[in-house]
Amino acid sequence: MIQEALKEIKRGCAELIDNEYVEKLLKAYFDEGKTYTVKAGFDPTAPDLHLGHTVLLQKLATFQKYGARVQFLIGDFTATIGDPTGKSATRKVLTQDEIKKNISSYTSQAFKILDESKTDIVYNNDWLEKLGAAGMLRLASNLTVARMLERDDFSKRFASNTPIAVSEFMYPLLQGYDSVHLQSDIEIGGTDQKFNLLMGRQLQKLYGLKKQQAVLMMPILEGLDGVQKMSKSLGNYIGVTEEANTMFAKVLSISDDLMWRYYELLSTKSLEDIEKLQEGVKDGSLHPKKVKEELALEITERFHSHEAALAAQAEFEKVHAKSQIPTDIEEFECDGEIWIAKALVDCKIEPSTSQARRDIKQGAVKVNQEKISDMQLQLGAGEYILQVGKRKFAKLKVK
């Protein structure tokens, strides 16, 4: 049982530090029913999560399956500093109102994956604010400036004379102190968080705890393009609050190769079941699209419902396989003749008229299901179905 649990825990993980300690925790659970704690920190810097964020949540859910109590840490104190990891400039400081709004959104989304009865939501403002000046100075004395500048992001900014706030140096120390206060057994995070995660191990030792947390790092999930990390700013993301039809269609849009990566990091199917699917695709007994549909159904059901997932699948088939118009598209109105590029922007299916012109030139724009090539087209009085690509639709009534 221990090895089976360890296999699932290590599934998809990029690095596990102190495998022996994790085995010891699992043995205590299986032999004595003794629980252990797994910490993951989330700075509420934005109100919405995407599937990239849920990689950690899926791993936390796996730990819960094998005896862990999750410490879901909301960094309401550290969010006022901003994690400098991977940043080329100092982050904008969030207001308390922004933080509270984002916290509410985060937790409601997280419990679509985590078992709430096995989760403790903790806020690091509760103990970090009480440290005071003396506590902060003691904490800061545990790390040298030279050691901090070994970090790649800081060294690059220092070399290019880009400002680094002293408060940013405190971020990894504060994250590490969270592990001291919570006496965490394991902490998980992305591979980009290695410096911060190891700080918890170091500080637990320096502060006299009789243990050092194990550290498990998960890879950064690639976005829909299969190249860059999933990011809202890059537009290659699948948001967990997106409507079911959009979510289903976006999962089906990923490449066949990327599909297996998503299965490994996001699916609850066992490794053995995934291997059978891979073998089926390889020997031709399963079509990749069918396997991808299974993944799309699983993910859509997780954040919506079984019925919503099936409806999204039916809608996708209707729109894409049969080239029909979606049943539920947003409607807009305008007074008088309108230029097609402006119409696409006003109907919120293009971000700008320049992008609209590019898409028209590439043949990606349709009006009433007919592809158009005239970038100067004017739409007179009437009703139009506007379409960009395979997933963006709007109905426009020109008065």
C-alpha cells in the first residue's frame, strides 16, 4: 500500500526532496492511522484560477486520499509584498479589499477539487503581523544578501539595474516562516518555487523544530499552445470558472501530444488506466479525439456537473462536427451601418480592429456562415451571425 500511495503521490512530480520522510509519514498513516500535514501556499493576486493552478490542488487531493490534512495557506500578508519569483520588476501591491475578494473566489474554486473536511484554510497574516520588528529582524538574520542574489530572477534584475525592493528579499523568508509556524510535514509548489520551498526546511531547522519538511515540486503546466506556461495574460489558459461549453471546447483544442501531459497532471484516472488509453491510441483501437473527449468530459464535469459536461459535448458536436450555429450566443445591437472590423470588436469577439483585419485576411471570419475577405465590408440594416474561428460567435442586429 505504501509503495502504491507513493507512486500516485510522485505521479507527474518534477522533484521530491526527502522521499524517506514521506515514506515514514505514509507508514505511520497505514499502520497507526496517524495523519500528517501538507502545506501549499496561494497568494490571492487574482480572483480566478486556471487549470495550471489546479495541478497543485490535484496533488493535494491525492495526499488527502492517503491520510494528509491539507494546510491551504492564503498568503494575505505576503500578497501585500508580492512573490518576486520569475518577475522582472517589483509587483504592484494589492489592497486589502482586492485580497479579500480574491480569497473568497479562490476557496470556492479550490473546494471543487479538495475535500473540505480534510482541509484547514489558514491565513499567514494571523502570525506574520504579530512578529513585530524584533521578530522580522531575527527572521532576516537567517539569510545573507549574497545568498539571495544567487536567485536567477534577482541576479538578472541586479545586473540590469532594475530596482529590487528590500521587502521582496523578505518574501522567501516569510514563506519559510509559515512552515515553522504551521510545523508542516510536507510543502508542495511549482518548480519555479524551489528557493522558497527549501527555505521552509532551512528555517524549521534553525528555529529548533525536530523535523524538516519534505518538498514536492510539480512542473508548470503548458497552456493550449503546448509551448508557454498556462497564463491568462498569454491567452492560452482554461479558466476554472469558464462556462462549460468553452471549457470543453478548449480541452479538445489541445494537441494529441499535450493531451497525455494533461491526463498525467489533471486527470483522476489511475496511471494504469491512462497507460491503457495510450496503448489503444498507439495500436489504433482508440481514436485520439475519443480519448481527448474523455478528458474534456472529466474536467468539465469537475467544475460544472455531469449534465453540463454532456450538454457541452453535444453542443460541440453540433457546432463543430455539423457546422451549425450554437444555440446560446450573445446578442448585440447598433444604429446604422457599421464597419465589419468595428462590429467584431463591439460584439466582443475580437480584441481590436487590427486583429479583426488580420483574421479576415487569414480567412477566419464568417458572416452568416460565409467566409469573408473584404476588410472594408460595411454591414447595413439586418441581422447577422458573426463568427471568428471555431468558437467565437455573436449575433448582431443593425437597425
